[in-house]
Amino acid sequence: MEPKVFLLTFFSIYLSTLSFIQANHNVNDVINFSVDLIHRDSPKSPLYNPLATQYDRMNKAIQRSISGINRFKPSCFSQSLNQVQSIVTPDQGEYLMNISVGTPPVEFLGIIDSGSNIIWTQCEPCEYCFNQTIPIFNPDESSTYKDLSCSSNPCDSLDGTSCLGGKCMYHSRYADGSGTRGNLATETLTMQSSSSSKGSVKLPKIVFGCGHRNNGSFNGIGSGLVGFGGGPGSFVTQLSSKIDSKFSHCLVPWNLNTSSSKMHFGQEAIVSGEGSVSTPMVDMPKKSFYYLTLETISIGDKKLAYKDLVSRPRADYEKGNIIIDSGTTMTILTSEFYEELVPAVRNAIDLESVEVPELGNMLCYQVAELDDLKAPLITFQFTGADVVLKPLNTFVQLNDNLFCLAMVPDDTINTEHVAIFGNVAQMNFLVGYDLEARTVSFKPTDCTKH
């Protein structure tokens, strides 16, 4: 059988303690494993362009960060807001992961994104499908494929389902106008653990959509989507009891392509020990994302109170004012606060900044290397957790002598509040999510050695 590949998209990782498939929460059921992550611009990535310069790659990443904000805003299709919250664009993602589907298992490489709450891939017979470079998945070739009935718990739990001939059908629309519909089914997924003693980890009876009518903004490499959001159909929600509601990641700095970033599940995902700090997650109506509360940002000794200047009809609007997202490159702040932040950073650096018209109002400097910038430490003070960012977390290198602040304003904000703690800020931190305790933890770590 020829290998089949489909991409998973992952902009921020959000898990839920709600189990989509009924399972006994027993310590003997918990699985602990780790997997490698590959940055989309790494030579190991199929999206890698060897002709692109560092400036090209970073400039595109900046544009993805800014344009990707739209996926955090409500879809114009109000009836499907609870189904999927992200734009279906695999190129928007930043980190990739190997995974296999079916029995016998066939490998695919996926971009990881947690803005969606359903797993789906294109399936034969295909009534209407977008073009892809690999064969369309044929469920008849897998011994573990099983359609779900209309009376099944997943069919009852997932939004956008209907019944046809006794079989459960799903339908999802996305913010960019893309969509998918087909049979809701179960299948076995297999992951290769990077832990030396684990080998492969089989995940049976994962609920997914076998899409027979699909349209989307795909680049030909992908053939579907795996949601890591907080809804009842997402990949990690289904595994919640099996991974003890814990996962973590350690993102290697972009310029170090010799090492893979890591993602851990279960007890291997616990973040503790000297230097670790934790902040509570804030539960919000939109379940697909992790919301934290940012209180202040300190530039050296200067402390700025973070102002949530976009009103929301909530008494506690200051809480949950920022999303932590591993799929957004830059840290994005409200434009009002950004206007206060930039002068404070500029005053702390004893160099003249330079203007780069194609980058808008980004704060940039021309220096030979990052150390020459003598940039201050910038501390993001979340509730109960001070996360101290080094210059590698706050400035990005665009070419041999151009370094720019890895924080940008969201000038597109109207009524929807969007601030994002991006993946540059998370590099060389072990970032852990405990969904039972409802906390996110940070620990400074050399991710090349983790």
C-alpha cells in the first residue's frame, strides 16, 4: 500500500479534561511518551525552501503571525462557532510532527495546531475534494476503520452532526470559508516516541471525520486537519485521561537546526523544580485556546501595567487577556500598549534604531550579532509567574546585521480582543500544561539538551 500523508494544523495547543470517548481514569491506563517536533522552516520540513534567505523566512513568519490573528476572531458562520475556530491553512502553522494512521499504520507529517476541534482527512469515495499530491485515504484498506452510528456518544457530543442511513455525518465550516463534511468514524493512530524505551504508541478508536466533500486553502502536501483544540472532538481532548491531562513542549531556537524540539505527554510532561513558575489558565467561552492573565511587562527596571484597552461585556475583563500560542511566531499586543512598550525598549538600548519600510513600525537595529544589541531582559508578569525573557526571546534576526523586536501590535482589533504570547518568546523554555490543575508552567531550559 502506498504511504498516505495528511497535515495536522496547530496554532496554539489547548486541551480539555472532558473525555470524548468514555474511559476509566486509571493510573495503569496513563501513557507517557515524547515526540519530536520540526520547525516548518527546518531543512527536515517538506515546506523548507533552500533558496529562501533568513530574511525571507522570518518576514513570512511575521506576516503569518499578523494575518493569522483572524483565526482567533469569530467566524462569520455563527452556526459553526463551536465546531472550529481556526482558518484551515496548513502553511500558517510553525511546527510539524510525524504520526501514522490506520492498520497497517501509514506515516504522515503534520503541522500542529490547536485552534480546531475535529480530526478529519479526505476519503474515498470523494464526491468533491481539493487537489493533493498523495493518494486520498481509502477506509476500505484499514482493518480498524469503523463508521459511527447516529446513537453513538461522539455523534451526540459533537456539534454539526446529522444522521444519514443510520450513520453519523459531520459538517464543519471554517473562518476562511473552507469546509468539510462526511462520515464520523473511529481509527487507530500511531506515534513514534522519541523516548528511548517507548517505541511506538498506538492510540485506538480515535474519532475522526472521513471527509467526502471538502474545500480548503491547502498547498497539496496536506489532505486534512487534526484539531488540538478544547472541544469534545479534538485529538488531545480524546486522550486527556490517557495522558493524565498533561503535556509540555520545549522549542529549540530557530537557528539551531541540528536539534529537534520535543513534545511530551503524561508524567513526562510535568514541569517542576528550581526555576519553574506556574500561572492559572482562565476559562473563557471560546474553548479552543489557552487564556492567561498578563498583569505587567517589565523592561529592565521599568514596569508597565498591561492595559486591556478593548472592552468586553465581562466584569472580570482584565482576566484572560492573552492567549499562549505555539503556532504564532511573534508576540502580539494591543496597539495601545505596544505604543507604550516600544519607547521603553528603545530607551533601554543605547543604539539608534533603523527604519525598515516593508516591516512597518517594527523596532529594528543594525548590529553584527545579538549580543552587540545589549538588549534588556523583558519580564512578562503573569498572575503568579514572572517569565524572564532573554534577548533571543525578544529580538529576531532578519539578516546578517538586522535584529527586530519580536513583538508587534494588532492594529486590526475592533471589537475582538486578541493578544498572543508567541513561540519566539517560548524558545528555550519547558512549557507545561496541566489541564486538571488548570495551570501553565514555565521553566528556563536548554531545549537542545532536553
